[in-house]
Amino acid sequence: MLYHEETRSNHRVNAQRKEQSPVKQSPGRVADVSSKDTLHPELVAVIENIERVIVGKRAVIVKLICALLAQGHVLLDDVPGVGKTTLAKALAGTLDLHYARIQFTPDLLPTDVTGVSIYNPAQGGFVFQPGPVFSNLLLADEINRTSPRTQSALLEVMEENQVTVDGVAHILTPPFMVLATQNPIEYEGTFPLPESQLDRFLFRLTLGYPTLEEETAMLERVARVHPLRQLSPVLSQEQLVALMEQVPAVHVSLSMRQYIAQIAIKTREHPRVYLGMSPRATIALQRASQAWAFVHGRDFVIPDDIRVLLTEVVAHRIIIKGGNRRQQISVAHDILLDVLQQVSIPDHERRER
């Protein structure tokens, strides 16, 4: 019951945030602001096109694009009805991506995800029939409602962009992203994602409820025809892949790499943390920071890129002492903000700021 009240409270705060005076930022965190002037020119049209459908969620949209450019995957962890599926469809429609959706249920089999080899009498052998995972954007809806065996069918494809069936590896061509959803307040009949699965998600994001102005604007847009039906691509797959190939070239200085490593070590040493950042999480934070810098029109990473993404990249990957799953994320957020205060910003970066 405590978690239910906490979740409702968080959504109420989210709904009121624009009606209140500016809130002072936590000393461990920086503001997450992505204005048109700071964004990569080719991505402005992408974001604005998605915003024709999704109202008032620019921060989430930018991070979703950031994950796609970094060739990562996203877990949307939020209550029903806030627009998770609509966001996935809007992203696919804007970027002309092949979209596939799987409704995860307890009776779903791994082959329903990856595909299966079927005997073809005409060819005198087995022929592989690709599953829905062979797409550009896979929506894994309510991923925690299926068995661990089926959940694990996504492990290989999320890490290596390939599916192995009957000893044969089938490669997925980029772009490819898994966008999984789950309901954080309903646990009956679910199978919590294991740490190995959570570690494959670059970001864990929430949408939250809209403000009064945002919900009013949303009602106006859907009054006649849903804007999703009128959405047209503004960027081709070829253009998207070209942008993705530029992200690894974003420069990460030695001081920035040391900064990331120091944050990782602090999470492992924190007295309230049972299991801190893994090396995979450290790599993910660097890759996400490169993509974030690129989205904001820079070819180098600065401390704020790391700081603004830390909680969404890391909170779902660390394990808090006490084992209370329902409070895991909120406690992890507080710990990570504490870690940011403990790790000094590199001196020359501080002078530049």
C-alpha cells in the first residue's frame, strides 16, 4: 500500500509542476532542459513531429531518441493509460520504422518472440519463420506478465542484435530497439524482471500524468481525428542510421571517463547499496552521454551530460540493501543524487563551467 500511495503522490507532483514557481534543483542534479536552440538540427523536426501526438513530454521524447541513437533499449515503467504505446507508435511513424508489438502473457513462448523453424515439404527441410523481434522497433507490452523463460528470449537480441535458433545465428539490421512497458503498481500475476534483464535496458523512463494545460490540449487534438493517424515520416531509416554512426565519434575525454568510473566505484562502496554499477552499466552511461551530447549538437561530452542521465541509466541496475522491490527505484534515485554530491567535477571542467 505504501508504494501505491507513493506512486500516486509522484504523479500528482508531476501534474502540478508547471503551475508552481520554479523549484530549486537538487545540488546533485542538473536541469533536464532540451530547447530547440540546443538540439541537433536534424532532430528538431523529429521531436516536434512526435509532439504532435504526445503533449508535454519533451524530456522523455529526447531520451527515447537518445537511446535509439545509442543503439540501446528502453523500459517504460508507468501506470496504464499515460501514452506508452502511443509514444512507441509515434516514434515508429516519425522515423519510418518497421513496428511490431508483442502482448506479453503467461502462456507466451520464446518462439512467439524470436521465430521458429518449420518443415517445408517442397524444399525438403526446415525453413526459419522470423518472429516479431525481426523489426526496427519492438514494443514488448507488459513484459513482466510473461514467464522468465520467455523474458530471456530477448536477452541475446538486446545485447548482440541477433537471434540464434537451432544453432543458426540470424542477424538483425539496425536500427533496432526494444521498447518494453510494465505497470509498477500491479504485481499479481507478474514475473519481476531479473537483474540480468534490467541491465540490458539503457534507460528506465516514466511518462507521468499531464498538467491541466497539457491534458486540455490533448483533448482538443483527439476531438475529431487522432493525430497518430495523420503522422508522416520526417526522417528516413537511412538518415537515422547515418546519425547513429556518428554517435561513437563524440569525444569523451580522459577526465570524463574518470568521472564516470569514480561514480561507478562510489555506488559499489555506498553503505546502502548491496550491488553497485556493473562494468556494463558504466559503459552504458558513457554511451548514453555520447548520444545525449550528439542530440544537443555537441561533439564532446561534458559533466552535465553524465549527471542529467545518471538516474535513468543506473537506478534500475543497482540493488539496494533491504530487498524492498517496491521502493527500489525511489531509494536508488536518492542514493545516486548523494553519489553525485560526493564525486567532484573534474577541475578543468569546473573552470569551464
